[in-house]
Amino acid sequence: MKPEDYTRRQAELAGWPVSIETYKLGDIYHCTIANVDPGARFARADGATRDEAESRAIEKATRYLAQTRKFYT
């Protein structure tokens, strides 16, 4: 299987810059969210539609990022 309908965009969630990637494999859309600076993926979700997969992943990512402390120097 090859990924179809691939999109990648940058956004800001809970004050953090993130990269949101969405693609379709078979009948299921997959979405991953990664921190822009180190590029670490930290939230993933699947759904029947692009919007469903992205909204689930964004909800998880927002919850995780809200728990993360920022240190200002």
C-alpha cells in the first residue's frame, strides 16, 4: 500500500510550534504530530476521515503540551 492524500503543515498548539502530517492508507486516515525543533513525534491518531484523525491527534497533543513546563532564562 502507498500513502495517499498526504499533507504536512505547521501550526502552534498550547504555545509550541508543531508539525501536523496526515495521510491515508487504505480506508483509514493517519495523523501524527511532531515538535518542530527536535522533530520528535508525540501524538498519533487514526480516523475514518481526515478531520476525525486530525482532531483526535490535536486533542492528544494539546493535552500533552499543556502538561509540559517551559523554562525561561
